[in-house]
Amino acid sequence: MQPILRPSKTIPSLLVVLSIVCSLAVGCGKTHDPNSKEATEYVLKLGGTVIPVHSELPIETPAKIPEGNFAIRKIDLTNAKLKNIELGKLSNLRYLESLNLHRTNLTDEGLTLITDLPKLQSLEIAYTPVTDKAISQLTRFPKLRKIFLYGTAAKPQTLEDLKSNLKGCTIYK
């Protein structure tokens, strides 16, 4: 009589089944943000580009917006004619690492509307009218490693405060 279960064959089979079930339960392991589609549509409307997580190819047109869930890694709005009141649309992007608002009309009000970017590492706000008031609040992005502030009114004391509160961050001014 043969044993009903053969451990050498049964355990690997169970592991395969369990891994498939776990992948399905968490969305196949893909990262996504509920706000990604709305943020991408907003960025494209302004003439910017979006690069999703796990890709180097930009989303440049509405037709290229993924059908399913996705997350955004980079946003570039260089020279965009943005409305500061709408910048809250760039919030709640948990996987965003790079945000470029170079030469936009970004104000203190607009910068304070951008929140909940826990992985933000690079922020480009050079040649914008932001002031020390908003710049000093950038410590709310603790993972920042690069901040580009060329052409802003940032004062030396504000820069020193940022450096001491954001360890490992390089500030370009």
C-alpha cells in the first residue's frame, strides 16, 4: 500500500498554489495608487509627462494611460501653466519619487496643497515664485534627497534649516 501524501511532491505543489492565491489576493503584487489615473490626466492636460512605476517609458497621451491599476514614479511639469488651486491632484501618490515643477507659476499656496508623497526623493521647484514660508515646510517629505531651488527667493537660513532637518538631502541653489 502506498502513502496517500508524498511530501516530496505535495509540499512544492502546495507552495505553488499558495503563492498564486496570495498574488491574486493582493493584486498580483503590482503597486498602485487610487489617485494615479486622475493625476495622470491632470499632468497630461497641462502638457507634462508621467512615468509609471516599473517603467522607463513615459505616458505622454491619454490613450497610453493604463487600463488597470498603476502607480506613478515620476511627474514632469516643466514650464506648465498650472493652476495652484488644482495641485492637490498631485497628492496621495505613495510611489512618486520625482516631481519636476521647474519654471512653473508654483506658489506657496500650491506647494502646501501637495501632500502625502512618502517616497518623494527629488523635488525640482527652481525658478518658481515660492518663498521661504513654503520651502521651510518641505521637511514633510522626509525621504527627499535632492531639492532644486535655483532662482527662488530662499534665504540662507531656510536652506540651513532644511539641511539640518532633511539628513542626506542635497539642496541646489
